[in-house]
Amino acid sequence: MSAGLDRTLAALADPHRRRIVELLREQPRRAGELSRALRLNPSALSRHLRTLKAGGLIEEAHPAFDARVRVYSLKSGAMAELKDWLAVTEQLWSNQLGAFKAHLERQA
């Protein structure tokens, strides 16, 4: 596995971070909205957001009307490597299970 894929999987290992991704899948959100939705204090949310940013999954923007406001969104193509890895892994398992099934049918 590549380092990028390792970071992605590590970032998604926590249920709070997976919930953040689910919320951002619907639409970009401000940090305060995420904090309320997850019932996390700002410092805990900040740690989760830093991990997701380091994993390359989300990005933040500052609207022109207020530089203090942070709006988070999913990063385009961020899960491409994960999706490719899962497709290869699924094909491997499918091949293995197909071969096992054929073996069992020959034995019967």
C-alpha cells in the first residue's frame, strides 16, 4: 500500500471522521455546523478536521465576507486511490471465492 492510501485509511478509521465525511458529502459546512451535528467541542472537532485534511480527504475555504469563518468540503478525487485499491481487492476475493467454489463442486 502507498503512504497516501495509508493516510486515507487512518483518517477514516474513526467514526467521528467518517460522520464528518458523510455530512460533507451532502454539502460543504462550517466548522460550527459540524461541531453541533457531531456534538463535539471545537478542540475535538479541530483534531478530527486536521486528520482528515492530512489524509487529503477534505479542504477548507474562507469566504470573502469573513476570513475567520472556515467552510469545509470534500476534496475532489480524494478517494480515487482507495476506490482503485478496493476494486483490485474485490476482484482478488471474487477470483479466490470462484476458484474455491469450483474446487468444491469438483469434489462433490
